[in-house]
Amino acid sequence: MIVLLGCLVGGLAYLTANGPSKPSFGPLKNARVKLQDKHTQTWSFFERQISERAAVPSKPADKVIVYYFHSTSRGFSCRLMESLAEEVVKTEFGADLRRARLEFRSVNTDKPQNRHFINDYGLHTQSIVLSEFRGGREVRHKILVRIWALLHQKAGLQRHIQGEVRAYLKAR
């Protein structure tokens, strides 16, 4: 694969530098311009691909993810819980979000690609889970079990989420 890509890039570099042979008459002149445009576009595509790969960090970032797990069918309480959790994370931990030390994700567990979370965390209902990642691997997680008892006590719920996230970040 790498050899094929190298040959392709080398060939494109040669064509870009030397250009295809110059036709001397009529409609072939337009074909030469189209061919050069196509090679230039192809070369630009490969330059972008190579630069994007070079920009990818070699080691995944260490971070804490605040997950809010929900199903497709959602009522008022579920939407309220999500909005309060997201608000706490964004307002109280803005610096950690900007430094990519913390992330908030709302995840629909009814989607096939997310169903594994149900077994991974033993979820039975909509839940908030804190998960710490180091080197791209989860090293620990915690399910916030008191959230539903505090749902109708907005300040208490926000303090609870804030305290748990702060403790999780501090323990890193």
C-alpha cells in the first residue's frame, strides 16, 4: 500500500513538474489544460491527506468524559437531566473543556453503535457516567446514581455533578 502510494505520488510529482507532453494542434490543447487541472487537483488531494495525517497526534489525549446516556424515547425529566448536566460541565469546567481535559457527550443507547455501553456500564436507565481515559484506554468509570433523587432540586443536582466531576479531575 505504501509502495503504491509512493509510486502514485512520485508519478504525480513528475507530471506536475514536467507536465504532460505539449500537443501542437487544435482540440488537444484544451485536453492538455484539463489534464493538468486534473493532476493538480489530485496532487492537492494527496498533499492534504499527507498533511492531515502528520497533524494527528501519536498518543491519544488523557481526559475525563462526562457521558449522558439516554434512549430515543425521551420525556421532560430526561431532557432536563441532560441540559442540567451539560450546563454544569460547560459553565463550571470551561477551562478544562478548552484544554481537552474534559468532554461532555450525550449518547443515544438505542443506536446500534452505542448499544455496547449498556453492557459496559450495566445501564438500566438514563444515566450520567464519568469515565477517565489515559492513552486512549478507559482506566476507571463511575455511574452517578444519585442524579434521579436530586432531579427536582436543581441546585443540589448541579452541586452533585460539579463535585463528582471536580473530584474525578483532581484524582487524575
